[in-house]
Amino acid sequence: MKNITPIETLAWKNLKNHFQDIKNVHLTDLFNTDQDRFKHLSFSFKDKLLVDISKNRITYKTVRLLLNLAHDMHLHEAIQKMFSGISINITENRPVLHTALRNKLNNQIILNGFDIMPEINFVLDKIKIFSDQIISGKWKGYSGKRITNVVNIGIGGSDLGPKMVTDALQAYKNHLNMFFISNIDSTELFQLLQKIDFETTIFLISSKTFTTQETMINAKTIKTYFLKKADNIEHMDQHFFAVTTAVRKAENFGISKNNIFRLWDWVGGRYSIWSAMGLSIALSIGFTNFDQLLTGAYDMDVHFKQTDFNKNIPVLLALIGIWYNNFFNTETEAILPYDQYLHRFPEYIQQSNMESNGKNIDQNGNRVCWQTGPIIWGAVGTNGQHSFYQLMHQGTKLIPCDFIAPILSHNPIYNHHTVLLSNFFAQTHALAFGNFFHKKNSNLSCIHGIKDQYIEKFKFFEGNRPSNTLLFKKIDPYSLGLLITLYEHKIFTQGVIFNIFSFDQWGVELGKQISQSIYSDFIHDKCSLHYDVSTQGLINYYNKYTK
């Protein structure tokens, strides 16, 4: 990919000048002077998704200048390189090909002289066959009983993605009980062991390298408990499976070669739900629905790859995010889904975004002097309204928001969903326009008949708080695939414009290394490293109660 410093581009300089002209313009004025604003700044996708960006502090000139920035940073070329399999993960010398996992046209994708699609399709077929066997009851546990429980053992991308998707698609869930264990904290494992019967449970050890500390410790402990109950190591063949690139390590753990679902090093953990790392998803909702998830993702891939940037939804959302983060200095973005099934979605996007673009070194190896990835946070539905929305409406922080909701509920009880969506639309309106839109309506500016000007100051909403609205018909596998992939490509676009490497994650390594050293010290009762006085003091305090 091109190695260009974004702040040195003409587009960036023009945006900086433009910001001075627009920074104090109110959204009310933008809407009052343009009755077609929604028409020009909202985009539909195959009648499945509507994205409204009109409630942003942007003009058509802002959009044009932001699009110029994408062109100056050679975004189109970067997109083509990612899809083609060129090694754009430079620090690890790897291509980035999670898009190949949902390549529904099945056209050739050549990597190192070989078409990788036959191998991808082989794994997909294996997922289909195995998930069908488990769901139908054909696959039995060691005592001859049907499998009723599935435990996914992983962490990070090997846990959060599958867990989020299975929660989001509970309306499509079958009879299997799904459990996810990730934390090294023994409390989580203890609680799991109270809920499962080893005779009717299968375990998916999901680890790309099969060395992840938390995953392997949990897996070894579960294996020990299992063998105490089953009393025969051969019974592992009916209950233990691996999703990994490290086939030999999985076999050494005791997993049958036939029970290993292969990954590839060109799939990053936070982009791995489309691979065999989505095995728990296929088991939870069936392979047909899993395939629909892939189809939704593929259709968004095509949109991202082929659509002009002025109508390209991931590109436009990415550019707007850069506009706020680097010119308004907002630093954070809130993800606000209005559907309980999507309660893990903010956390999932938090990992995808912050692990990808939480970097301070550019492609030249120099420290950046512009803002890169934002802080991502959020919560579901009206819960947030009774929590942090106060700050969003009247605080000193400007917080761009993404509001996400389905038009239809899977569980329509009385008028609940109508009330929920009323809140959904009301919040984007109130954030954008505050009291200004209703300044002639005394009922909204004078609550309980109190007219004291002093009190009214506390009830004033200045508005001008930006948001995007993403509205789709229903949470189904296809729509969820669209939504997840939209954010994947938004994150990629921002990484290109930030001129950073989005697909490594070296920032997680130092803490791991130090923790291993401290653990070794605990085991051998010695001090191999000289820690700072604070860390050493804390360790000494711990040792006081454990030695």
C-alpha cells in the first residue's frame, strides 16, 4: 500500500481550512437551508439496510473534501490489494484474506501460486457435515447419549465474535446449549462445570496458534476433569475438537486429526468468525443460516470493492469518523444498538476497531502526530438512556454516535418495540437539534410550568451533537453479515488513511511476556526480573497471603 503521510496531503490541508468555516455551524441551520438533505445524505443497500449520515456536522463540501482525502491516500488501490492477497500485513509479512472466506462466487484467489478456494471450501464442507451430525443427534458422546452442550474455549477473536453472533441470532437458535469460556479466572470455569454433563458436551478449543495462555490453561483443566469422569483417553475423540493453524500441537494435546478444523495465518483473530472459528455459530444456528451470514458479508464486500466512494457506505462512515476524531478532536465513538440481541455488538466493534487501529507508529516507523483509532464504547437500547446519555446531551464532550436498530422485532409483545423505536428516533433528533427545533413549543421548554429563567438554563439542550443511523428490517443472518462487514471495511478504510498497519497487534504482547515472567517467579519462588518498586510492592503483598 502507498506510504503517505495524511496530514501532508492537499486534501487534509483543505479540510483543516474548511473546518474553521464550519466548526460553529449548527445542524438546525444545515437542515433549515436544505430540505433535501436527508435525500442526498442517506443510502440504502439492497432494500436491507438504510444508513442516514445527514445528522452530521458536514456539508456537501465537507464530503467532497473527505472523498479527496480518500483519493489522495490511494484508498482504491489499497482495497484492491487487500482483496487480491498481497501481503499488506507488513510487520508480519502476511496477506489479509478474511474476505476469501465468504467468496460466494468461488472465483480463484491465488496465494503463493495456488488457488486457496478449494481448501476453504473443504473446511466449509467439513463444518457443514459436522454441524449437521451434532444437531441431528447422529454424533453421540462416549456413553451413547446425544450431544446437548457445546463449549467454545477461546479468547479475544476466538471468543468474542462467535459469542456476539450466537447472541445476536438467538431467534434462529436450535436446541443446543452454547457456552463460551475465555477468562483465565477460575470462577468462570467453576460456573461452567456446574452446568454441563461431560457425557453430552463437546469442547471446541479455538486458538489460532494453540499456545494462547488463557485458552490452553482452560483446555487442559477441562481435559483433566473430563478424563476423571470418562476414565478413558480414547473418549476424547467424541468430545474434543480444535480450530487452529497448529495441527501438530492440537494432535499432541490429544485431539484426533479428523477433529481438527484448520485455520490459516492470513486470517486475523478479530476477523475469523467467517472461518472455522465460526464453528460454534454453525452449531448454534445450523449451517444454512451460517451460510447466509457469509452471503451478507460477501454482498457488503462487493459493495465496498466496486461502489464509487461517494455512495460507498463503509468509506463514508470511515471518513466521517476521521473528520470528528482529527478535526473536532472527539476521540471517542459510541455504538448504540436498540435491540437486546445486539447487546454484545458494541464490545465486538470495540475489539475490532481498537485492536486494529490503536497504533501510534505510521508505516514509515515514525510516531504519528494525528489521531488514529478512536475509543469505542456503547450499550444497548434505552438502558444507555438512563445511564450515560446525560453526558451525551449536555456534557462538555462531543461524542459521535452510531444508532443501530431493526424495524421489526422477533418478539413483538404488545407495543414494546414501537416504544423502543420511538426512543431510537427521538434520541437522534434530540441530539442533533436540542431545544432549537421546538423553541416555539412552550410545553417542551417549560416543564411542569416552571418558568424561572435560572431553572431553564439547566433544561437547555444545545443540540448539534452528531449521529449516524443504521436501520435494517430485521436481525437475521444475512443482515448481521452485512452489518459486521460494513464495520470491518470502515476500520480498514480508516487504517489506510491513518497510514498505519491495521492487521497486527503487537500492543498485546508486552503484558503477556511480563506476566509469564511473574508467573515463573511465583512457581519457582524467586525473582528473575527487577520490577519497579510499585509492582514489587504489590507482588510482595500478594505473597504475604499466599506463601
